Amino acid sequence: MVMMGIRIACFIAMAVVTPYGWYTFVFAAGAIFLPYLAVIVANVGQNADVSAAVNPERMIESAPASPAAAPAADAPTVIRIVETPRLEQPRDDRS
């Protein structure tokens, strides 16, 4: 956040401070390279601890299946797909 404020100040100083000279290029370099530096600083500041992977199947406990919820062994499994009717008519792009 502070670096972006400095970047905005560099943009303003680059346009306002006259006569233009070597310091104008310093302001331009600050305005161009500060976002890169801000990303580098933000990424270095993250916690680099390595954590062990945990198998999610061991963490989840399921409720015991009730006998009423289980389908009968001889009943077929039916999957029904129902489409809704089209709400708008297709456009005729031939004209």
C-alpha cells in the first residue's frame, strides 16, 4: 500500500517538476519498477512452512447408512432428465 502511494507520487512528480532533467528519469523508474518490487516483497513475506498433506477421506466421518435408504437389489436404477421448454424463439439471421 505504501509502495503504491510512492508510485503515484513518482507519477505526479514526473509530470509536475520542471525543468525536466535526470531526476525525471528517476521518478519514471520509480513509477515503473515499484509495482514489481511490491509483488516481490509481498511474496517473500508469506509463510514458507511446509505442511504435510492430509488424506481427506480419513478426516470425513460418514453417518451409518440406514437400511430404508438403500435401494432394493432387484429394483433398476432410473435416471430421468427433464428439459425445460425454450423461453425465447431462435432469431432468424438470414435477413
